[in-house]
Amino acid sequence: MGGDAAPQIVIEGASIARERLPDVRFLIYGDETRIAPLVTKYPFLKNNCEIHHTDKFVSADEKPGQALRRGRESSMGLAIQAVKDGKAIAAVSAGNTGALMAMSKFMLRTMPGIDRPALASLLPTSCGESVMLDLGANVECNEDNLVQFAIMGAAFARTVLGLSTPSVALLNVGVEELKGNETIKIADRMLRDANLPMNYVGFTEGHGLANGEVDVVVTDGFTGNVALKTAEGTARMIAGMMKAALSDSWMSKVGYLFAKPALMGLKNHLDPNNHNGAVFMGLNGLVIKSHGGASASGFASAIGVAADMAANDLAGKINKDLKLFETHDIEEVEVKTI
Amino acid sequence: MGGDAAPQIVIEGASIARERLPDVRFLIYGDETRIAPLVTKYPFLKNNCEIHHTDKFVSADEKPGQALRRGRESSMGLAIQAVKDGKAIAAVSAGNTGALMAMSKFMLRTMPGIDRPALASLLPTSCGESVMLDLGANVECNEDNLVQFAIMGAAFARTVLGLSTPSVALLNVGVEELKGNETIKIADRMLRDANLPMNYVGFTEGHGLANGEVDVVVTDGFTGNVALKTAEGTARMIAGMMKAALSDSWMSKVGYLFAKPALMGLKNHLDPNNHNGAVFMGLNGLVIKSHGGASASGFASAIGVAADMAANDLAGKINKDLKLFETHDIEEVEVKTI
């Protein structure tokens, strides 16, 4: 029931996902009187989903605390409960991010060894896609959080991007070892000293995100959220200005006609719908957040991420790497800030 | 002597600036044997500059501490000294940012009422330009720093953008009052309660940068540096991909030919050279940092920023606003983080 055009987009998205992933089945939580007529429009879906009625929803402007108090019986709460009860392997929602995060954390709890869950997603780069986390779950992070994010991000890249040894970097204001704050310097030392199934390369800067310099970019939720939205905002600004420029004169209109196929490929690569599906990592159960403004195809991408994660045992990978990290004997790290 | 193509770019940039700003005169610090032959190539410049020879330079990879110890006699050190001695109204350098910042701070000291200087610059937005600070001078900031940055940023906007009451916002992960960390929430309350010659609008998100939602975006140096480089990186990625797309087939090449004039206008607006010139704000003297990779025209833009700042009494504006803020009776602000 969440997102800008629910339940239409969600049902249509599920139908698209069903075509892409014939083994997936759906439990759909929400207002049956609105959902059932939609489902009948998609014959493939009809035989592969169960609708569970509830007339309670978490609204877009509901505070996380409010949702926690009164959201257990909501469509969102019931979907998370289905994951907890083992009835579903993942919950996918386009609803209120803060509420989804708070309820997921409260109901599913963090995995052993993970202090805080992180929000991770694929982002388009000039040479493909990279994983970035945390995108906003934690506005303040310590060095342990960052190390755990690195482990979870690498597991994400191995699962969804199919890389055996993904490259991982901490987002910083420079690449030299003495740059940044104390937290990030200690996390850097901890990751350097650990022997994890990743290629830890040190620091990367803001440019590194779009360059695709590394497979996994790790940062705190404040910086990550600002960086993500800055990148999206910049891309949207340029797209908007280009659209205006290309309809500015008859010359540019003609130019656009010829260049359209090439520009569409670019648009496609940058379209957030094709990279939709942010994962709350580090919980005892899979919860995927779709963009509230995602298209049906975008919502299907988010379902695809969930299916990938489940099929490739994301949780198992994270657990294994956490144990590797813990058994590794880390000496006390001391770093001086200049 | 700093930047990727010094002293050529610097001298050519000074000549371009001289054409734009006929009242400006230059003191040029550096290797006379390399500078003098260049200056003679630009007749307008020849009669409006003094070359002061030194064979000491701060190199690009020199640590700030090193530069502080042995840089006083360098071209950079002498240029800052000229500002300190009142011989020059501003120093403009394309050299080592960390060294320039450290030496400027050490030699010029911060203005009364300013705890830490900040690096500020104009950035292109979808509807013009906005001021952003701090872009990397301080990786950790408290609420007083952020308030002082807001005051300095507003003075920048009034000086360079000619706005009487610029809109100012704090960069955050959401616009609601309960978003963000404690520091930013307290700064928000302090700015709301103060009666400053600015239109303080509260929080803005990463999108807000490119949107041009506000005239001044205030943040700590860590987030600001990452956001700036993310925006630049995203713009460069899109430009690169567009270039590739438009030379991909004969169709798109033809399209490009027709659309070229329109696309050039866009390129021009986004070209960092046209927004070059970051200001170290809050010092007893003007120091402007040009991008190390700026073109001659870009270096001239940085000189233009210096001239604007000087002509419009930036320091006087900041001083006045700081006094306004100090006389304003601020009650103890207490904010709870959720």
C-alpha cells in the first residue's frame, strides 16, 4: 500500500517480476478490495499470489515511533512478520522508509555481530554498477559500524554483482592516509589489517562514486544519504537542462531526433528504476525498500534484488565474513588526527 | 607557481582578468626567469604587474605541516604575506589546497568571532548559481561553526550574487526538524532564533544543491567535500557517456552536429572553470583558491571572485552580521536526538 501509486504499481511490478523470475510467489498484504481486481488483470500473477487483507496502513508522513506503536497490524508490519515467521523469504515495500526501517529493525533484530543495520543499494557508474552503503539508516557511525558495513557491502557485491573479490573503499575527503576524521582512519586500519574476502583499497573520494573506481563504497548514513541525493539531483538537473536545450530551436530538435536512440541508452543506464531496490542489511531477514516514485518496472527490479539476495544466500555470506573478521586478532589501533 | 600548468595558465589568466577588470593590478610571486617572458606576451599585463622573484615553491604533494615550517619564503607564502602587509587586497593561488589553507590560517588568523575558516564556492544549479560551504576546510564541525558558516555564506551571496536577503539552508538527510544529528539540529535552532539579514529556511537535502532551492547551502567540511566531488563526478560521468553515445553511430553523429550549439550552452553552464574560485572565508584577509586544473579563463574567474569580494567589502559584511548575532540573546538550546 506504500509509494506514490500503490497498489497499482506494486501489483503491476509483481507481474513483471513474475515474468522475469518464474519461481517467485507473492504474499500481498493490503486492502483486498483494491488489490483483488488488479490481480485479476495479470493472469500469471493470479495463480501465484495470496492476498492477505488488512485495512491498516502506514502513511507516508508517519513518524517511525508512531509506526512502531501502531503499525504491527498494518500491511507493512504484516509483510515483515511474514519474513520473521519464515512464510516469506523477503519483504519488499515502496512505503515510508523511516517506518520500514524502524519496524524491520524492531521485529527482525540485527544479525549476531552486527550492531546496526545499513541501507545499501546499487548505483549506476560510468562502467556499470557499484554498491553503496549506508544510504541513511544511521546518521552517526563509529569505526565498528563502518567495518561491518564494509563486510555487508562486499557480501552484497558478491551476491548481486557476482564478483568473487569485490573492491571496497571508505568514502573520504582525500585518498591519503592522514585525511578524514578519527573514525574513518581507525576503520581504515581495521580493514587493512583484516583478512577478508574483499580487495580493500583504502579511501575513495566523491568522484569515485560515479567513476565506478570500486565495487563497494562505504560511508556513514549522513554522508551516504547526502551523496546519493546529490548524485541523483545532479543527474536530474543535467537531464532537465539537456531536455530544455534540445527543444530550444529547430536545429536542436532535429539533432535530438537523430541522437535519440543513443541518448535513450544513456537515459536507461541512469534511470533510477533500473537500479531500484535498497536493502536493509544486517537484519535476521530480508527487507527491500523500493523508491516511492518507482515505476512498475522499477518495483520489479526491487523484487529482483530480493530474489537474488535470497537465492545467493546473502545472510550466510555476511555471517561467514563476520566470523572471519572476529577470529582475526586485531591489535588496538591508535591513530592521531592532524 | 601552483596548479597543473603554472605559470602559463596563471599569467594568461591574469591577462584575461585584466581585460575584464581594468582596475586590477597584480603582484606576481614566483620564478622570474619563467614568469617574465610570459608577461611580455601580454602587453596589457606588462604595465600592470610587478614580478617578485622567489625560487621556493610549495609542491602539490607537500603536507600542510611541512609547508607551514618551510613555506614562508615560497611564492605562496609571499603572496599571503602581501595580503597581511596590506600590499595586496587578495591572494589567488592554484596551488596545494591544504598548504594554502594552513598557511593562510596561520599567517592571517581568523576574524574576531570566527572560530574556524571555511572554504566556500559558487556551484552551478538548474536556475543559476548557489554558494556552498564548507567544502573541506574542517572535517568536523560543531554548531557554532555551522552558524558562523551560515553568516559567512550569506555575506558571500550578498557580495558576489548581489542578493539582499539570500536564502540559507543547512544540508541534511531530510527536511523535517527531527532529522539529522544533534549538531545540525542545534545549529538549526540557533539560526531560527537569530535575526540575521538572511532568509533562513531550515534544512535542505542533497537534491537541493543542484535544484538551486536555496542561495546558500551550509554543511561541515566532510559532507561538503564529498557532495561537491560527487556532483562534479556525476556531471563528468554523464558528459563522458553522452560524448560516447553521440559518437556511437552516424545517426547520433548527425544529431550531435545539429544539437551542438544547444549542448555547448549547457556545457558552458556546467564548466567548473566558469564557477572557479573558492574563498577561504573568515580570515583577516582574502585568499582565493583556484582549481589546480583550471583553464586560463577559469583562473581569471577566480581573480574575478577576489575582485568582487574586495570591491563589495565582504569582510565588513561578515563583521556586521557576527555582531548582530552576538548581541542577539540566545537562550540555551536543547535538542533531543531520536
